[in-house]
Amino acid sequence: MFALAEPWSTGGPGPWILLVPVLWALAVFGVVTLLRRTVRRHGGPGRPPYGPRAAARAEVPSPLAVLGRRFASGEIDEEEYWRRLSVLEEHFGAGPKGGTA
């Protein structure tokens, strides 16, 4: 310990005594920042989520919506629509509400 205090020649700890409080302050700041970012990303109480993952989830339409859009625009005929709808019902277990199946 003498080597650290030698420049001041008083036998005190020198400037190294400030190291521990600075490290604690950095640790607290890091934890608070991490928690704030995590709460904001996942929405928190009463807030919708935001960020790249939330935007990606909002932009991806469901397979049933895509199928309905393609049928409505005339890309597929009625027979193809019903055939694909039955496949989607097998995989996802849900069909259109009030259907004629």
C-alpha cells in the first residue's frame, strides 16, 4: 500500500480511494439503464411495446389474411382458396369465423 501513497508522502490512500465509489456509481447507472430499456421494449404497464421486434410483429400479416387478400385480388380461384384454407386449418387449427365447413 505504501507504493500507492508514495507521491503524496502522507501515508494516505491517495486518489485510489475514489475508485470504489466511481465503480459503484457506474454499476448502479448500468443497472438502471438496462432496466429502463427492457421495460420500454416490452411495453411496461399501460404502454405498447416498441423497437425492432415489435415493429416486425406488427408488419407480418397472418397466413389467413394473406390467403384472403390473394383470393380477393383474384390471384387464386375459389377452389384453390378452399384447398389452401383447409391446409391452414390443419396446421393452425382455426378457420374463418362463421364459415360453411
